[in-house]
Amino acid sequence: MNTNSLVSIDDISRDEILDLLERARFFEEHPNHKVLDGKVVATLFFEPSTRTRLSFETAVNRLGGRIIGFSDASTTSSSKGESLKDTIKMVSNYVDLIIMRHFLEGAARYATEVTDTPIINAGDGANQHPSQTMLDLYSIYKTQGSLENLTITMVGDLKYGRTVHSLLMAMRYFNPTFRFVACEELRMPKEYRDFCDANGIRYTEHSEFDSDVLADTDILYMTRVQRERFSDIMEYERVKNLYTLRNDMLLETKPNLRVLHPLPRVNEIDRDVDDNPKAYYFEQARNGLFARQAIICKALDIDIYKEAAL
Ligand code: CP
């Protein structure tokens, strides 16, 4: 197992998080810093993606590396029955780094056990999405000026939404207060509520999405109901449109509040919110490029500041 792998946000310390944020800021100022000359990176996407794959691939291109990979596993030999283990071992023969998204929870962790090539988890089922968390933290830091003492309201699919799970865990270092807004079927899972309790993180749970819950909110983190994780489609139909952010709901909120969403969006944010200065989700996605440049260089042990001085 390569210790530079990023599988869960739980794998990295507070200092490492802050260091990655500094590196993301560096890349925002120097997006075409060519430090990956001679490196080949694989992007293996067993599940659909727009932002994560394209921002990782843009990151490699802007850093001067090369990309191989796939965005549709049905075109690969996994459709002939090749195991994940064999796929990872094969790809490891060709590349310096593997970035992978898989529908099975634990797939990225498993991959680290069958190869010495570093692995970056680009999302594993409903489990974790640590690179999303780094871009979320970078977005929070940029908009709030700090990660400390913030009230973060998470709305929607808190059961299957891997981004909220990763973000919750990362925020344990920064004294947050969480408001969890979800229906019973999609409430924050017990293991994450237990995580809050074990780490002294304050949280409240709500079924109503109203001005009361927004009053002290600094970051409003909207999520999509994850249709692809439901085994019962009728249950999805029942809960899919329960929570929608309307523009007027932002009127009485704190001036510093920003609306984040990992995207893609379906119906959970009205289109006219896009023009509200508190909407930040498109900039958030842009920040993903810089955060992922930082993550890639860390995984490959590249001293970006030294390289910059040369
Ligand atoms: N936020 C996110 O993971 O988006 P994609 O599914 O488009 O990669």
C-alpha cells in the first residue's frame, strides 16, 4: 500500500488539510505550473462524472502530465468479467498514479491493498469523496476567511450523499456546528452522528427547511437526492422533491452565507438562485481544479514550491 494514497478524508491530519489548502491557493495563482513532466496518470471511472473527472484531467494537463483511462467501464474488460483487483494491477503497470471512482463502497481502499501505486478516491458508492471535500474546504475558506467556528447547514440526501459524509469528518478539526435537514428516510446515518458525538461536534436535526434553520447559517450545503443509490424507486419518488432552495429564502440570511452544492443539481436549487451573490456552487466547482492539482502533487510527492523556484 502506498501511504500517499487519498482514500478517506479521515486519512489526513489538520496540518495536511491546511497544507493542501495553501497548495490549492498556489495553483490558483499558478495554474499552468508544469511539474508532472514524464508522469502518466490514470482516471478510472466506473461511475458517471462530469466535474470530478474533467477537473482531475484538466489538473494533470495543466501540470504537464499525461492521462490515460476510461469514463465508461462498459468499454473495458471489466465488462468481460475482469475483477477490480486485476484491473488495478494491470493499470499499475502503466502509470504513476490512479484516480478512481467506483460504485462499491470500499473499492478505493481495496485498490490500495493490491497495488503500490498511489490511489486517489474520486468517490466510492455512498461512502467518501475526499477530493470533493478539499475543494469544499477551499471554497469555505475563500468565502469565510476561516474554517473555524462555522455553522454549516446540510440539506437533502444526507444518507447517500458521500460529499456530506467526507465534509463532516474533515470539519472535526475546526469546531463546527451542523444543522442536518433531511426527511427520516435520508437522515444523516448513525455512524456519522456517532462520529459527531465522539468528536464533540454540535449538531441538530430538522425535517423543516425554513428561515429558523437558516438564521445562523454560514454555509448552506445543498445536495441532490441520489437516485442511483435507491433500491426502491417508489421511495425515491416520494422524497426526491422535498427540499428546494428558493431565492426568497436567502433574504434574511447572514451576509456572509454562501450556498454550496457539489453538483450536479436536479431540482434542489431554483434556477433564479444562480444570480444571487450568495450562490457559490459554480465557483466551488472551479476551485476543484486547484484543489485537485494540490492533491495530485501531494500523492506524487512533488515539492511544488521547490519546483517553482527553479
Ligand atoms: N461533485 C461531483 O462529484 O460531480 P460529478 O459527479 O460530476 O463528478
